[in-house]
Amino acid sequence: MNTTISSNGLPQLPLPTTTTENSAAQASTAAPSASSSATQNGDSVKLTDSARALHEASNAHAPVDTQRVEQIRQQLAAGTYKVDPHAIASRLVSLEGQIGSGK
């Protein structure tokens, strides 16, 4: 079975090419002491604001309200959890507005 994945109208980004030289530079930047040698070689990395924000978000550890999680778990198990479609729709519209304003 073949499945074709389209870009859905998004621009196609070039795929990174990896050479042994690039692989060695990437592997050496993983070590803290290697960053100075990477700088000496003239290698540099520039992150976009989006990439930086994504990295920060992935490192952020938001506190988890364990009582609320347990309450929802019990409601789901009992079949009494109520979904508010208006609240979901409102948050989706808000999220889309945030994504759209980032362009």
C-alpha cells in the first residue's frame, strides 16, 4: 500500500545533506569542550525565533495539578466527564489567532 503525503500547500523545505565532515562537526558540538573547536573551524548555528521558542517550550516543565488529573481520570472512568464544545472551539480559535499572528 502506497500513501502519498502532500505538503498541503506549504512550501517544500530542502532536506539537509549530511557529509562525513558535517557529521563530525555535529558530533563534536555535543561535547561541551568541543564548542570551542567548532568555533575555531568557523562553524555556527543560528536558530530562528520559532526554533528558539520551541526549544524553550520543550524544556519548560509546567507544573501538573495532580488533583485535577485524578479528578478527570475518575470522571472518565465513571462516564461523568462533560466536554464543553464551546470552550474547545474558543480555545482553538484563540490558538489559530496566535499562530496566524506569528507570520
